[in-house]
Amino acid sequence: MQMSDAVTACALIIGNEILSGRTPDANLNHLALTLGGWGIQLREARVIPDVEAEIVAAVSTCRRRFNYVFTTGGIGPTHDDITAACIAKAFGVPLVVSPEIAERIRRPPSPPEGLEARMRMAQIPEGAVLVDNATGGPQGFRMDNVIVMAGIPVVMRAMLTTLEGQLDSGPVIQSRSVTAYLGESRIAKGLGEIQGRYPDIDLGSYPFFHDGRYGASLVMRGADVGRLERMLDEVCQVIIDAGEKPHRGETS
Amino acid sequence: MQMSDAVTACALIIGNEILSGRTPDANLNHLALTLGGWGIQLREARVIPDVEAEIVAAVSTCRRRFNYVFTTGGIGPTHDDITAACIAKAFGVPLVVSPEIAERIRRPPSPPEGLEARMRMAQIPEGAVLVDNATGGPQGFRMDNVIVMAGIPVVMRAMLTTLEGQLDSGPVIQSRSVTAYLGESRIAKGLGEIQGRYPDIDLGSYPFFHDGRYGASLVMRGADVGRLERMLDEVCQVIIDAGEKPHRGETS
């Protein structure tokens, strides 16, 4: 898609438990849809292990390639929570105690034996600012263009909500779709020709098989609604020319 | 984890529809669990767009860093199916027609207007070998250490099944787990000390909140069952020392 004014993002999902298969990721789809709605395009996602060198390398690479990097996971009080230290290393700054987070950790009455561990969560890279977590538990933070969030989905969502309206944004990508019950090869040539005429709109063809029928969902994504509508008409015509019926707005 | 004999893998999930949020990924978890059971450790996963330069760069990087690269998506007959061409480019070889795949495409009776598009699916990188797809539809292929599969989950799973016993493998990683209903900060110090004594075993602490209770699942992963069992005993003792009850084998 040719969009010089696009605002882009990369997700870094930090966690051995995702890579081992123990825990299915439950954050990526929500992040993609939320950012999309704000006019920020998710352009890449990586699932990486709880290994310092891997996290530092991925943050260092991705923060230069994308407008924003969103990380999930690794910000709790245990030994395997190393995200804050890795972000500090990636930026070449020390970890410092955030008085704001430290105060939140000390505030609720709690058993003293865990306080030292919980105070680990107050350590953030020098220069980072708080990303509020109203659910309690670990607080997120933002370091330059890197936004560090929890891995637990309910906490991640709460943190993300607080960022609404706080980030740079570009055009919101709109979509149109149409479904046809045919093998996509029958319309492949026509679709390719249409894509050639609309380089600013991404035309995806997603085959499916269910309820005993083969079909394809054609999805168009772009910022210009007028061109989207014209492209949709052309795609429908290709389906009609193949002798089938276009079902606008239906996707499978 | 220190395992010089580990066999490693990276997943490349190719598809704009995952990044836009239209389609939640449904392959990664299955791939992680299946490969893990075969003694192949998934060490990284990337979701990348249907963009040639991105796919070529990711394949070129990852095939050198990991024993295997598994790709999903982009092997159908339409203009947005560019994976085979990208793999060829990453390896510096031409696309050639696979007589084996071409024969499968020509075999079933089907409308002539889609044949040209379907024959696109017979083009694979020179030197690649077939990865069988018994469900019909696109065939997968393997080029050196890169295994190219469909994005549709049922097709991807069928292709993966045919690889069982065909790939190099290392030790199968075993896991032990125990759940305790306490804030993980209360046992963080003890867990960190245990992890220090077992550098070959990965100890993860995964906090949760459900049914009105806070808790943490402690998961140990490693190849040496004897050491896993001893580590599990030590983790249970830390929970008991904190005044709580360890629930072995339960995770949340």
C-alpha cells in the first residue's frame, strides 16, 4: 500500500509460554484491531523468548523501522520478568525507580515478604513515562516510541485503552468485502488486473471451505472510500462475469 | 536454556489479514505444540505482510538462524499469493514448474477458465520438493530448511502431519507445573534462587486472576526429567514456606 502518511507499528510478544505452545497468544488480534481503529497500521509482529539478547535486538531493530513498537509480557515481579531491563539496555539508559510506580506499590496493605520483589516493578528505564494500569498489578511504561504492556490480556487491554488519543495517527484504513461461492482460480486473472489498477488498495483473496461449499472472500483495504467503492464494483463484476453471484459485505 | 543439541525452528506467518486483525491467527499454537512433540523447539515467530521485500528479508535472516523455518500463507492461485516467488528469490534460484504438482492440478475435471491461475501453484523454487496436501488445493513444498505451507488451518495441519518423522529432531522438552493461590511476588525471591541453580531448566511464573482468586502457575521446562522433578519439589517447598498449598500439575 502506498501511504507516505501512514503511521506504523510493530508488536513484540515476549514470552516463552507462547513459543512452547502452553499459552495461545490472546493479544495480537485485539492490538491489531484497536490500533487500526486509531489510524495506526500494524505492519509486523514477532513472538520472541524471555532472553535478554533476543529482546534487546528486536526492540533495537523494530523501533527504528516503525513509528511505534508495542510489547506485551515480562513486566511482573519474578526473575523471568526482564522486559524493563531489556528496554533500558536497548536505549542505553539505566533503570531507575519511578517514584509514581513505587508509591502505587507501597500504597495497598500487603504482606511484607513480597515487597522487595514488587518494588522490582517500579524500575523503569530512565526517561520512561507511566502507562497507567487501573486494574492494579504491574504498571506499563512508554520509552520514546516503545510502549511496554503486560501480557495478561485483561491488563494489556486496560493499558491500551489509556493510550487512546495519545498517539500519532494516520488515515484509518477502511475495508470492503464480497464473498463468492467459487474457486478463487476462476477469478484470479480478473482480480490481478484490478489490483494492478488500484495500487493504493490492498486486495486480498481468502479461500474457504465450509457448510459443504468452496468460496472466496475478497477483501479490499485502503483509506480512500470512493476508490474502495469503485474497486468493489469491479470485483463484483468479475464474479458476475464468472457466472456467480457476489454477496457484498459477507466474509468467511 | 543451554542445549547445544537442540533443534530449533522459526515460524513465518505471512498474511495482511492477520496484521489487519480481520483474521486471528489459528496456526501458531498448533505448530508450536506439534513441533515441540517432535523434539523441535519453536524459538521465534513473525507475522509479516504480503510484501515481497519483507518476505525475502525474513526468510533470508531466519533460515540462517534456525534449523528450520515454517511458513504459512500465500501459496494459492491469486495475485496476492507470492510466497513461492519470494522463497525462490531468497535462495537465488528460479521458479520452475513441478511436474508432480502440475499433474495433480490437471487431474480433476474443472472449468478451463481457472486452469492458467491454478497452474501458478505448480511453480516452485528450483530444487524444492513436494510437501503433500491430501486435502486437495495447493501443495506445500520444502526448499532446503524452509517448509512452505498453506494458511488455511485445516490444510496447514494436513501438510504438517506428512512431515512427522521426516525432520531432524533433538530432545523433547518435558514440563512440570504447579499452581499456588498467592501473589507471585511472595515467592519471587525463592523462585529466582531456584532458577539460578537450574540454568538448564526454564522456570516461568504466570500470574492469573479468575474465579475471584489471584494465583500463579509455575511452569518448568527442560529435557532432564530427573532434574525437573527435583526442581518441582523445590518450587513446591517455596510455596509451602510462604504458607500456601502447592497444587501439582495444575496450571491456569
